[in-house]
Amino acid sequence: MRGKTGIWAIAAVTGMALAFGPAAVAAQDQDFSKVQIKVTKVSGNIYMLEGAGGNIAASIGEDGIVIVDDQYAPLAEKIQAALKNLGITDKPVRFVINTHYHGDHTGGNEPFANTGSTVIAQDNVRKRLESGGTAGNGGSIKMDVKPASKATLPIITFEHDVTVHLNGEDIRALHFPAGHTDGDSIIFFPKNNVVHMGDDFVRYGFPFIDVASGGSVQGMIDAMEKASAQLPADVKVIPGHGALSNLDDVRAFVKMLKETSAVVQKALDQHKTVEQMKQEKILAPWEKFSGGFINSDAFIETLYNSLTGHKGEFMKHN
Ligand SMILES: [Zn+2]
């Protein structure tokens, strides 16, 4: 969990690079000194920060700063500097809300906690950070997760939802079970009309669904549909990874998830093996989503395991 030995460095089975996003590079090979933090004003007093790892949302105002996710530990000082450079407040980051436990979203927890921030997350985020374990799609994507340091662990946890009342806004984190992981939260900024979707919504192509950590495609679809239903049509959507988006982008993503799930379900009903599904390239119509991190074959495995309830070690039994 500490920077260059971050959990996403480990790609036990395939050896593929397992940092996220289009420029996927293993964390240990990543030179964080070259990473620059790009700050975009989203709406009102909400900003989006991009560097390496998951997107950060920041509420910056008279009461101080609340951020959603914190990328990697070696970037914490740069993130702090980028927030300060906006010249809006000298007050500190008072709260960090984690959307889920993965190291590219929680890697900065320790340095932020050490400089006075309180980390908040859903119960399962703390549990999985504390225990460590295995993350993956139940197939070729598998990563060992080391138990996190004590300072990385969220101090305040919640089961269903929590609200942080700062900067004149009711910043609400709402848990959606069994999507990207079993500890996902979507964060709503209702006054500013912004939402941070965590990794239930990403722009790098087929999503990583961590079925080994309780994720499922059904839960991801469910989360996106339920969240979208309670959002205004013109809400600004911060994805877990990728460019600032809108609800049309979310709908296109959900449509792809539903269509690809239906195709794999149909193949399952015909008693096809995962190897046959790959050979027949049943996801060819969605080739544009096949990326460096999750390609079509890895997404077939993901959907197969998600729809059949396999949680891991699938490849060994095949
Ligand atoms: Zn993630």
C-alpha cells in the first residue's frame, strides 16, 4: 500500500501491467516524480484532480477541503500543493472519502491521515484494507493485496450511507453493494450538481470488476441505474478513471454492460465453456471497449465468473 510497492504492482498470473487507465503501467515501474496533478473546475466549488490512479473530487470552501479518493502515497504532497495553489483556502483537507479499497484510490490515505485528515469509507473498505487478500476477475486478472498499514485504514466507517456537512453542502456517500467491489460508494454533491461514481463507472473501456472482492456486473448495472435515477439530467459525472462525463456517457456504459452480459448469459445457456466464448470472439461487436487493462478475453472471464458466481481460481479448474 505504500507508493512504489502499491498493490496494483502485482500481476501474479498474466504479468500484465495493472495500474489503471489507458496508460497502464505497473505501479513499481511508475515514476511518480513525473506525474503532474491536473485540476479542473467542475462546478461551483467542486474540482476534479487527475494525476495517476483514480480521479479525485474536491470540495473546497470556507470550512476547508473534503476530497474523494487520494491516488498514491507519493502524490500526496503534490495533491496538497495543487489544492493550495487554487488560492481558495489555507484550511486543510479535513476529510477523505474512499470510493472503494483499491490502492489507486486509497494509496494516499496514510500521508493524508498523517497530516490531519480523517478518512471515511464503507465498512468493507476498512475490512479489506485491514486483511489484505486477493483482487481479480476470477480468471487471468489476479492481484495479491497486502494488509494495509494502520494509518491507511478509514477511521470512520458506515454500512449504508454517511453525510459530511461542510462548505454549505450535504456531501453524501451512498453504498451500492457488489458492483466494482463489495465496498463501493457513490458520492453526491447535490448543491453543486456533481457526482463521483468511483470505479462503478470508468472510461478506459471494459471495466475491471473485482469479483474476487465481492464485485459483480449485475451490481455494477444496478448501482449505475439506481444512482442515475436520482440525479438531475445535467449532473456532472466524475468517473473513477477518465474524463469528466455526463449521464449519456453513463447510459452508454450501462447499455454495453447489459448487452455483453446478455451475450455471455446466452452462451452459458448453451453450455459453452469460457474458452469457447473466447475462441468465438462473442464480444467482437464491443471491440472498441477492449483495452490494455481489460481486453475482450478478460471481460468474457469477468462476465462468466460474475454470472455463474465464481469468485476466483477459475483458471485452475478449466
Ligand atoms: Zn478500483
